[in-house]
Amino acid sequence: MIKHIVMWQFADEAAGADKAANLAEAQRRLAALDGLVPGLRTLEPVIPVDGFEHSYDLVLYSEFDSVEALQAYATHPDHVAVAQFITAVRTERICVDYEV
């Protein structure tokens, strides 16, 4: 199994909206990808609780059956469209993939 974790910081304003609106939209779009490809086991886009300066604005936790399933997800047109939206409104991105 492959675990795929991505964290983003968002701009205060971008694409004509404020941070809160862009976070909610990104979370909604990511959640809509659940079940997108065979082998996608878990997909959890979350906005962490406020109050911790070290927290990122949005976190995606996901699990895949294999590297091939993760690659199919990463290159799927629906995922690419969500990634393009997030790229337009984020300031930072960090990602880790690991096998368990």
C-alpha cells in the first residue's frame, strides 16, 4: 500500500477569492475525487484546526493499493484540473509518498 500525504499553504487572496473561500473550494474539489481510480482506498482532504502556527492550511491524506494506482490518480484529467486550481491559489506545497 502507498500512502500519499500532501499539505498546502494558501494565499490570503487569489483567483478573486479570499483564503477561506479557496480552502473550502479546494477541499470540495478534492473530496469529489474519492473513488476516481481503481486502487484508491482512502481520500481525506481536511482543513486543520486553527491555533497552531506550524499547521498547513489544507492536508490531503490518501491511500492507494499500488504505485500504479497513485500514478493513475496523479495523471487523471479530473485530478489534473483540481491540481491546477490549487496551484493558482497556494503559496506552498509539500508532499510525501511512502510504502507500508
